[in-house]
Amino acid sequence: MLPLRMLGLLILILCHYDGDSVCPPESNPLTLDPPELMVEHEQSFQVNCSSTTHNYDKIFWSSENGIIDEEEEMEFITLVVANMSDWDVQHQCKIKIDETHECSKDLRLTVYKNPESVIMFPISSVHPVVEGTQYQIQCDIINVAPVQNLTVRWYQGNENIRTVSFTNTTKKPVSESSILTLSLSREDNGAQFRCEAQLDLGPQEPQLPTVSSETQTLSVEYKPVVECQSKFTVREHNFSLSMMPCQADGNPPASVKWYHQGRLIDASQPLTRMDSGEIEFIATNKIGRVNATIVVTVEYAPEFHQRENVPVVVTKGSNVSLVCEADGNPPPEIHWAYDAAGLDKVNTAENQSNLNIIGVTNDTTYFCIATNKLRVINKPIFVQVETISTAANSVDMATPGPSEPRACPLELMPARPVVRYGDQVSVNCSTSSTDHVGMGWEAAAGGTDFRENVTLVTWSVEQLKDWNMSPKCYITLEDNYQCLKMPFITLYKTPDTISVSVVGHAGLMMEGTEYHLQCDIINVAPVQNLTVRWYRGNETVKTELINDPRKTPGDVSRHLTVIPTANYNGAEFRCEAQLYLGPDRLQHPPTATSAPYIASVLYKPLIQACPSDYTGVEHNFTLSTVPCQADGNPPSDVQWQHQGRMINKSMLLTRMHSGTYIFEAVNIMGRTSTSIDITVEYGPAFTCDDRYEVIENAEHQIQCKPEGKPEPLITWLKDGKKVPSPVRLRKHDSGKYSLTATNKHGEAQHPLYVDVLYAPEFQQGNDTVEVTRGSSVSLVCSAEGNPPPKLHWNYISAPNVNETTGGRQRNIIITGATYTNTGIYICVATNKVGTVTRSTTLIMKDYTIVIIGVTMAILFIFIALLITLCYCKTKHGQYDFLPVRTKDGPDIPMTPQSA
């Protein structure tokens, strides 16, 4: 029976051989116009199909869903689709030449959909974003088809830094992602990144618009970098460390400190000579710390060690050595000059601090001159020659030579009187000597005569107004030795007025512009004792000593350079003039202060107290509630922008308004902006279908995800009982479900029905059926599946074979079976999930042995007859064969007959 079975299978295969495969391409009469088509999803299109031959039965369009349209006599047929909603449908134009020949041509159709949106966000878990680390940004392209035509481009600024394509061949819309990995450096701080998605449909198709993500600005934190000179030279009291051109670049911004010999220095205080040397500049932020060392040289004008002009008293003809020492940076050169009229006659050209005078004969004023590049100062030293002068006796008295120094037994009280101009002054001159003749005062005003036998004389002036007053107290001893002492009188006058003004400017100051404040001190003396201090508020910003040899009243002007910032607006600047009148007056020196100059500074807006991110609730939240403030002069106008569009700050925000906002403040001085990430939260809501079809054992196919922010927690219920979220469903999982979504803003529910689809399943396996010739037999095919499968049989047709359908069965009934009915009958069950087959082999019962036996018997008899016949032919003559007489017949013998 095996050969019969093989023969039946071969015949079945030949009967199902596709006639279209025998249609060679060069003989295909069909032409499509256009042959290839790009169609946007849910748009219409039409294609003409024509034939070059007129001899055909019919021409028609077909798809997976069957015949769309057909014509029997037309030369062409048009496929018209009003709404292209399918993604992977195959359209064919077919022509039926006759009952056995058919040709077809496929329409090359691409259904496309531009991306719904492009979203870019960081996926790195590194916080903060620090230099030297890896950082990843993800770009999600939402709902695009076909993805193999998609190109994603990454941009830094306007530079394309990466291009990505995709190899996924699916035709349905998908969401794809591209990840950009960055090795961060400080140069990336402030860099702007975006990704763009574009469908490229080919050169013959229209260029689709590019869909771009929002631009994101990257903030990279890095430790400070210091730029500073290694050496710097400044003038004392005219420079503070805050003016040093040292820059510390870091993110977050670095805090800077200055140290000198391990001591923290206030950068706003003017530098003095004590600050010369190595100063360490240290910049620190949370990422790290760096330092730089600057050698600072503080230069200052010459200053004499001894500021008081104490007369040098010598005897006539003696030698004297004058010493003048001064400090300064650069070190000053010391020169000497003398002349009663001034400094016309230079006595020494060399740099020397000592002046040796031999044989002094007259009173002379010598000038010590100290010079460096900053200033020239001079100091008068009065050399007085002793003389004997009394009111009673004008005879000169001999005095011991310098080789016999004697102390002068006089004591002045006070020795260093400090007198305000026009005030009364008196000095007592007393002696403890017991061998003196007398004593007295010699002065232009307030002097006394020579008084004998007294131990105290007083010099007194009711109103001292002589700036050159030099009274002398003298004493004569019994041995005719005479000496004197002079009080060191400081006559001072406080300023008539002191005021602050701006040089060459009137009105408002502008931020970042250099201005010069001037302090005018009118009619003050002695100028050389004056110290000027500048104050901003209560902070001392500059101190300056006046190096001026004048003792008489004069006017002094001093300047302060300011470059105002926003903090200077409303600040009070004032200057203070203080007279240093000696250590006795150190605690309460005469001081005069100007009225304050109030600075009014125009400056661009400063944004204050603005958070980097803020969260509000939908329909209960406006931008006016975001705590952002702007300070500026003049007052700023503020505005909000989102995605390049102005937003009304009083508008209630919805979930569609989440994103990055720009808060901008503007005035005539400029504009300042900052970005705030605003998240609008809202309660859960479902937008899912009510029914889902899923395939048994496939991955989770129920795309029912509620909206909500924060992301809702989802609970599944089936028949009122909580069940796990379905992952792989089986056929018994079909049924009604209820989803509950919950977040802090509310709860939402959604009912849905899940229909689990599965491929057909036969109730029985393959089978073999025997049939006797001429009898009838039924072959039964039934299968289960969801959706219910369609059944059909594949077999060799015959007139006595019929198909019937009953319920979910499809049967074959064979009436009067013959050998032609034997073979393989294949039942095919198909639904949208899959196709399965079951075969039944029909065979005829075997009578071969019986037939062969009968055949052999007949053959044997036939052969025997032939042999007998041949034997009888060998006898000559003719014979008649008579039947044997029976008992009842006559007894007639058989005799041969001659020819």
C-alpha cells in the first residue's frame, strides 16, 4: 500500500501548485502607476493597474482581506483607498488569463507617520554633574513609522556631533531611543544639547519637517582654576586685594580667601607696608580647592623716623652731626640742603643720612630731603647757637666747649603743648638748680624779663595765632653757664568745611563705570599731621596719610576711585579728616566728617530667591506663585517664557504646561534670566480602550497605562479580587478586569475586557482509515481556538466525494469508495493567531492474495489445455470424439475414419 500512498501525496501536491509561479516577469502583462507609493497614515491614495493584453477572464485588486475590486472587460482597474489606516497590508493587482493561468504584481507601498514628539532627558544617575565623569542623555522618538527610514541627529549648539539610524524592519509605529554618552569637561558647562528626528523617504519624495526636542543646557561642576600674576606692585593705602586681577573660575562659583604669613586678610582693606611679601590666594568650592602664591610689593612714600622738629642747640664754634633717617619703598635717597630762604643751595649730592658740620657759628636751618619715585619730602632741622642774653646784662657769657657737655637744669611743662588756633596757651619753665642767677622767657609774644632768684617762670599767650611761634626758656648759672629749652608747639586748626563730590559727573551712576569721588578739606593745619579716611557705610575703604610739610592752614583734596555695582545703590560714602597731634591726643584726635554722599546706581536686574525647580498642582497653580524676585534700578519688568512663547503669569497651568521655563527681568540697563523646571502634577486618568485582544503566552500586550503625576500606582482586579499585573496570559485568563490608579492627588478606575486569543487545537491527532471498495466513509475534522478557526480540506477531488459542515466540524463523505479515493486527506484549521493541520490517510482493504490464487488456477488450466491440444495434433487421421455412453445410452464404439 506504500506506493499507492506516495502516489496520492504527489498528486495532491501537484494539484495545489500555485499557478502564478509559472508567470515569468517578462511575460507579466500588468503595469502599476505609480509602481511605488509613500502614503501618510490615514491619508488617501489611488493606483491604476493596467494590462497589455486583452485576452483575459478578469482583472482585480486583492489584499490579505480578499478581493477589493474586479473587472472583466476593462483594460485597467483603479485601487482607491480613502483612509490608509492599515500599516502592513499587501495590495496585489491580479489578472486571470484563463482557468489555469494567473499573474499578479505587488504594489510597493510604504505607510509613514512623522514622530509625534521627541523628548530628551538625562539618564545618568550622577549628581551633581562633575567634570571627568561619564554623562548620558537619552532621546526618545515617539510613535514613528517606518523606523528604518528614521535618522536621529544630536547637536551641541549648532554642531552635529552624532547621527544615528535604525535597522528595525517593522512597518508599524514604534518608539525608539538614542543615547548620547559624554565625557564631561569644564568646556561643556553651559553647552546646549538637542536631538532632531527626521524621516527620509527618498530623493523623489517630499522632505518631511524635522521634529526637535527642547534644548537643554548642561551645567558641569568643576573645581576652580586660578589665573593670577606671580608678582604685583601696589601703592600703600591705594590698593586692596579685592582689586587684584586674580580670577577664580569654578562651578559652583568659588569662594576666595587671602592669607599672609598664615593670617587671613580682609580683601577689602587697603594694603599697608606690613602686607608686603608672599600672599596666598585660595579658591574653594565643593568640588575642590586650588591656590596661587603672589609676591606683593607695597610701595610707600618716604617717612622720617622722627617727625617732630626738635631744635639742635650747640655752642658757638663746636661741631655737630645731624642724623636723618627715613623709611620708604623703594628705599629713599637722603640729601641735605641749607638756606634760610628754602632749598636753593644743595650741600650734599651723595645719598647719606648723616651731615657733619664743623665749627658752627650761626643759627641755621638744615633740610633733610628724602626721595623715592612716589614722593619727595623734607624735614627742617634747626641748629641753634647758644648765646647769653639777659635783660639786666647783655654781656656774652662764656660757655663750656662741646667737650664738656652739661645738662640744662630746665624742665618745661608741658614740653609739647597742642593748641587749637586762637586758644590760650601757657608753658611753665622750672628749675631744680640751687646755683642759678636767674631765668626767663624769650618770645615774640608772652615773653618775660630776666628774673633773679626764681625757680619758675611762665610763658602765656591768650590767643595763639602765630604759626611760627618759638618761645625759649633760658637760665643763667653762677658760673656764667647759660642754656635754654624750647617747647615743641603744635598749633592746629580743624577744617572749616569737608565735603564729598563726584568729579566731572552729575546725576545717577551706572553699574560698571569708573567714577572718582573727591573729598575737599578746607583750611586745615597742620597739613602734615592730617589723615584722610574714606568710608562706605561703616566700612573703611581707604586710608591716606598726607605728606605735606606745611604748618600753616591749607586746602587738601583727596580722591577715591569707585566702580559701582548693584550693592552700591543707596550706599553712603563719606570722608573723615583727622589730625594726629601726638601720642597724648591719640585717643581723641580732632576729627571732622563730611556729610554723606548717597550713591544712586543704575544696574541691570538681579534675580533673587528663584528655585531651580518648582512643583504645583494642575488648575490650582499660576506662575505668579513661583517665588522668583528681580531687583534692579530702575525697577525691572518681568516676564515668563515657555518653548519660546510668552506666558501670562496669572494663567492657571495644566499638565501640558510642564517643562523648562525662562524667568526674565528687563530694564534699561539690560536683561537677566534664569531657567526653572516646572512640574505640574495632576491626579490619575485613564485613556485606554475598553477591550483588549492578547495572544496566549505572549509578552504583556495590554498597553493600558494611566496618566498622572506623580506616576500612579496601578492595582488589577478580576471578579472583584486583587490579582497580579498580567505578564503572560493563558486562555483561561479571559474575562472582565478593573484597573485602579492612585497617586497623592486622587484615584481613577477603568473597566476593561481581556480576550486571550490562541491558535487552533485539534481534538484528535493524525489518523488512518480503511475502507472496502464500494462502501461509504465519513472523515471528520473539528478544532478549537479563539477566535473560532476556519476549517477546510486539502485532497484530490472526485465525483463521489462531498464536504459538509455542521457546528464546528467540516466533514468529507465518500460514497462508493474506489481505489482513486485512497490517499491523504489534510484538514487545515486557521485563525488570526495561527494555522494547524491534521492528516487522515484513506486505504482500501487488501484482496490481492485471493485474486492471485484464482488467476494462477485459471492460468494452470489454460496451460494444461494447450499441452493436451499440442499432443493430440501429433496423431495422423481424423478422429471423432463421442461422448461416453451412459448407462442409458447405446453402446457405439469409436472408429477412425480415413481421410
